[in-house]
Amino acid sequence: MQTIRDTVWWITGASSGIGRSLALYVLTNGGNVVLSSRNSEALERLAVEAGVSGDRYLVLPLDLESMEGIEIKVHKVLSKFSHIDFLINNGGISQRSLASETDIAVDRRIMETNFFGSVILTKAVLPVMIKQHKGHIAVVSSVVGKFGFPLRSAYSASKQALHGFFESLRAENVSNNIKVSIIIPGRINTAVSNNALSKDGTAYGMLDQGQAKSMSPDKAAPIIVKGILKEKKEIMVGGKELLMVYIHRFIPRLYYYLANKVSAT
């Protein structure tokens, strides 16, 4: 198994939730981190909390909806650290709205952020890893990347698209010694539902039922990092809701029954 110390991790969505906890875990265990999100002030506070020197991190603001000039950002990373060992595509946005009521602009925004943002960044970093002849790319999906679920139509679609892309990427780059992991969180106690988009694109602004009692991102982070270091192809993390993945695979009739019982209002 690989170790964290002295490796370079580029983590998107690092200002909150799972991304923030991943960044703190890597920094406190001797790794170097490129901290990316739209909130540069929160990234700076994270670095202060980690108590690391400036040579151990780089704050690099990034908006996954607008990826123009990404090559310049990759150059900044290489100027700071000279190489990239791990790319963690964590940034994204969720949804809480009926497909029949959701403005198509909201669907496009979710797909642009969750799918194309991660793909564009990955394609920008991939040549670096190919030249190095090593690297590890991870992408954060969701349990609904495995199946559809009420009020998540565009979100589920964007996550399922990630599975198709990154599984293909893995197969294409075996000879380049590049590993690919798909992270599949269940319910994690973050602000994902608060920040989710409603039918008109405004923030949903509410915590999902049971969210407060779910696994903390600080508990999820070491599970995820250790799975990456073990080069696991899929890393599931969460609580009993992960059983839905197996129910969908092995007992589909039960899955359809349970999904149909979920309130769509």
C-alpha cells in the first residue's frame, strides 16, 4: 500500500464537506495538497487549521462550471510541486426536484458541474500522469450513481455518467500505470442537501431527513484515503443506505418497491 507522506494531492470541492475532510486528513498525515473550490477564503482557513507551512499547500480557486484556462492552473500546480500523484474530483452539486418541474437550465448546470467539470480537469491532468508513468485519479460519485432515485434525476444521471467515463479511463490507462477509483458515498453529514438545486435553480436550503445522524465527513475521509492507497476500484462509504446498491443489483424487485415508496414531494 502506498503512503501519504510527501505525495501531492489535488482535491476539488475542498472548502467544505468530504473534500475539506480529505484535505485535512492528507495534510495532517504528511501529504501536500492543492486546495480547489470557488471559496478561496475557506481554503485559506483550512490551511491555517491544518497548521502546515506554505510549501505544503497551494490554494487554487476553481469553478467547475467554468473551466477556461485550466491548463494555466495545471502549470501553477507543477510550478509549485513539479508533479501530481493524486487527483480527487470531489466538487459537485446535488438536486432536490421533480424531473417534470425542473428547468432544463438546472439539468445542464448539474451535468456541467458534476460531469464535465471533472472530465475537463481529468483530461488536463492526464498528460502529466502519463508523462510521469504513474498517478491515481479518483472521482466522487454517489449511491445514486448506481441507480435512479426520486428528486435526483439530473444528479443521478451526472453521477452515472461519471461511472461510464472513469471506468473506461481506467481500462485505457493500465499500461500507463494510472489507477482510477470511484468513490461511492451514501449519506454523509454535509451541507449537500442545503446547497442542492431546486427546480428553478435556487438552493434547496434544507437538511435531508436523517442527514444529521449520518456519518461525519471526518470519519469518511480516512476510509476514502485508505481505499485509494489500496488502489480499490470502488470505495463505498456511509451507513445502512449502502445496502440499496446490493438490493438494486441482486433483488431488483425490492429496490423498485422501496424507491416507489419514497415521497416525491
